[in-house]
Amino acid sequence: MRTLCASTLIGEFFVIGFAGLVAMKADGASMGAVWAVCGAGMLLSLLLCGMITRPGGVQLGWALQIALIAGGFVVPAMFFLGVVFAGLWWASVHFGRKVDEAKARWAQEASAGPDAA
């Protein structure tokens, strides 16, 4: 699960950065505020890469997905990109857990040896 989720989070890191560049052109948004929010989102996405297997890591990832979708109020394209990344996040968590379960089964079978069958 860690590899799939980290890949999604790294993609989000770049999307948040590019959205920050677009948001700088928005009327009424100060550059400091834009980069404080985008910087926090980018930092969270990087930190989550290492925290994903810890308690609360997946839930923080979902919070980041909601924040990405909410970013659509400043940069309208983020509504679409946020939903896309939320779908990727769901797939990373869902299929990552399946891969982890399969690896655990294979490791258990391998440690039992060929005589266990």
C-alpha cells in the first residue's frame, strides 16, 4: 500500500504546486496566503509518504483529498483534479491493501515450506 499511496501523494505534491502558480493570478489572493496554503499542502503530501502505514495516515490522506477538491473554489480546475486524485487515492488504498494481504500470504506459504502443501 505504501508504494501506491506514496506515488499518488507525490503526484499531488506537483499538482498543488502548479495550482499555487495559477492561484497567484487570481484576484484577491495575496501571494503570501496562496503559498502558505499551498506550501502546507505540499508539505503534508510529502510527510504523508512516510506516515501512510502509521495510525491515522490514511485518514490524513483523505483530508488532503478533500482539501484538493475544495481548492476548486480558488482554481476551478481543482474540482476536476481533486476528484481524480481522490479516485486515485481510493484505488491506492484499496488495491494497496490487497497487494499487502497477498504478499503476507505468499510470505506465510514460503515460510511453511513445500512440505506444508
